[in-house]
Amino acid sequence: MQLYLIPAPSSVVPRNGFTRADAEVIFRDEPTLPREAYRLEIGGSIVVTASSSAGRFYALQTLSQIRFQCGQNLPNLYLEDAPRFAYRAFMIDSCRHFVPVPELKKMISVCAKMKLNVFHWHLTDDQGWRPEIGAFPELIGKSSLRHGNHFGREQDNRIHAGYYTRAQMEEIVSFAHENRMTVVPEIDMPGHASALLHAIPSLSCGGKRVAIKTKPGIFGDILCAGREETYETLFRILDEICAIFPDPYIHLGGDEAPKAQWKQCPACQAMIRRENLAGEEALQGYFINRVRDYLVTKGKTVVTWNESLNSGILRDDVTVQMWLDPTKRCKNSPNPLIVSDFSHWYADYPYAMTPLKKVYRYDPMINENVVGTDIPIWTEYITTPSHMEYMCFPRFMAAAETAWSMNKPPYRVFRTELSELMPYFGVRYAAPEEDWDPPVGKRLSGTVRHFGTICPNRGVRNFFFHHENKKK
Ligand SMILES: [Zn+2]
């Protein structure tokens, strides 16, 4: 019989006969197997062979998919499997719109079923600070709420608030661990820091209070890299983050940090002279390296978005997350790489712009330093859990197939499997099949509609909608 498995295992050898679905599962240790690898043998009994609890967990995920489609009688088989990448992430932005704990758990459990193993949690940004930090209660006191939403079509002046208590973050970590998933918290610096600067104004170059942003975009208010107080404060925040998040990686952001304020700031300029740096971009390299040096003493590995490579001095052991690399700096760097190419893998873009096929066919091997992948969902325009699920599923399944499988099938096979297995993943609001790969006309109109939606200007939006409606 035809078996559908997502992600595809390395090899499956069918054997004659069937085994009852409730047959005993026997676990065998095989220390020579890689940590997440496993073997699954169905034939009279069900035998799982692995070297770790992670391998056993993935074997049981596969077994569960087989049970889902085969009912009482499982086809006898011998299956071997191991992941392509060690780092298989998905990212949720909890800042632009707050994502409640139950929805995070839902996302984690669905993603674990497709053998993703890293939850990258975007916790701080210009529009909100979400993690409770005991040493600085003003962070959530002042910066976990904003007055208004001005995200394209969403325009209001209501209060939008939300934060995670330490206990809630620990609950997420332990839930993720039960699902054999590590958690990578992201504390964005030196840019995307308006919420931090709103609570602690003395960390900005001018020392003035900065407003929490109610719009999307890139903002000039960034952390002062010339003041010792900035580093001391970040280290105290990171001390608590490290205590809450025990896994190896900490993400420092490092993206989209305009340098205009650093150019004018006496402290930043003095730091450039003191450290003999080539300019403001190099100052960001110094900044990230210095925080990296601190975190290394705590046994952590640092991740940063690819803009930190622009400094030319980023330490080689910092893992770089590539989202946009027109100058091929990532491709030519010696750093370990996580790939999240925005035009193929940003799940907040509509299916019209990033159809399922485009996600599936993307090859992340930009060089031999790629250690993994990460599919993000940014939430500027994602306001509800149902909308998030619609955008993520099934595109996350396509990303998971790329991240896990060393035997990735052709797209048409994957699509057939997905049609069969979608109910298995238990996503209530997944995109319906007709939306996965829109025809050309719908791709064009959907792209226009997207830019109409995100455009705050009513006149321009009406122009787009006017043309859109004429087509119908
Ligand atoms: Zn400064």
C-alpha cells in the first residue's frame, strides 16, 4: 500500500504482511546512531532503534503518521531515517502582535509533528517588549503595551498589550522540550529597540525617551554603542534570559539598525576611536562581538541576522541568519549559517507572492556552512491565531521537508502526500488546497491586494482596490 510520510524518511523498504496497530512497541538502544536518527521496523512487533530520546520521539512521530492512515493493520516495513540539518527552526514574532501562550503551544506541537526542532521566539522589537525581566520591571511596566495600531489597513487608537511572565516562558521552554524542541529567544539589538529605549531612555544616544512604535518599519532610535551603561544593562537582561532559556543559542537580532544617531553621538564616536574601528558598521560588529564574548562565558552560542556581517569584524563563531543577502556576504563568510531567505520563506507574505511550490523548491545550501533553516512568521499584519495558522500551514510543512529530509520527493508527490496528511497535523485554520498555489491571475491580484493592505495611505489603497475590483 502507498504510505504518505511528511517529512520523507531516508529509506523505506516494504515487507510482506501486516501488523496490528496496537502491537507492542519495543525500544532498542543503538549508541552508534546519530542523536536524532532512528530505525523503525514493523513486522509482528514494532521495533524502534535509536541512540537518544530525540531519535525515539521522531520514530514515534513517524509511527503515528502510519497509524493515522492505516488504521488497525500496519504494513510491515523497515524504515531508516535521520535529519538533513541539525537546526530546523520556525520563528514567531510576538511583538508586532502579541501571541498568547496557548497558541504558541499549538504551534510548537504541530511543528514537532513535522520534526522541526527549534522554536525561535522574537520577543522584543520597536512595537513591544514581551519578556518579564525581574531586574528591570519597567520593561513590561512601560513597554509591553502601546496606544494604537497603525499597521496598514488596521488603524485604531486602542491599547494593545501583552507580556510573558517568567513562569510562562519557563512553561513554554518545558513544553518545547517535551516536544524535543529547543527555544532560541531573540532580544533584538542594537536596532529594533524602541520598546527597550521607551522603558530605559538612558540607553539611547540622546538620552531622551523614545516612543513605542505603533507602525511597522525601520526606526532610527537604536541603542547607544558608546556608553558602558548599555552593555551593563544588556548583560543583566541577558543573565535572566539565560536563566529562563537553558538551550545553547541566544539570538541578538542585529538587523535593520540605521546608523544616523551613532554618527552624531560623541560617545559612539569616542568608542570608534578608542577601539580603532573603521566606522559605524564596524561599531555594530564591535557591539555584537562584545555581547557575544559575554554570552560565551555562559556557554551560549550567539545568532545574529546577516546585517552584522557588514561590519567586516564579526567573530567567525557567531551563527549568521540569512534573510536578505544581495551582496553575497553570507555566501562568502566562514560563519555557520541559518537560512531564511525572505522571498522564499517569509510566511507572512500571501500565498499569491510565496506559493507553496516556491517554499518547497527553495534550496537553502548557499554554501557548505549551512547548519540549518528557519521559517519565520512576522506579525505586522497577522492579528489572530487563525490567520497565523492559515499563513503557516502548509508552508511550514514544505520548509520542514527541506530541513529534515535527505530524500525529498518531487513537488507533485509532496502535494499528494500533503492532501492526505493535512488532517493528521490537526491544524484547524490551515489554508485550503485551492489557496496553496494560486494561478497567475490570482498571484498578480493577490500581490496587488497585499500591498494595498499594508499601505497606510487610503488613496493609494483605494487605487489598488479599484483596479482589483474591476478585474472581478
Ligand atoms: Zn551613542
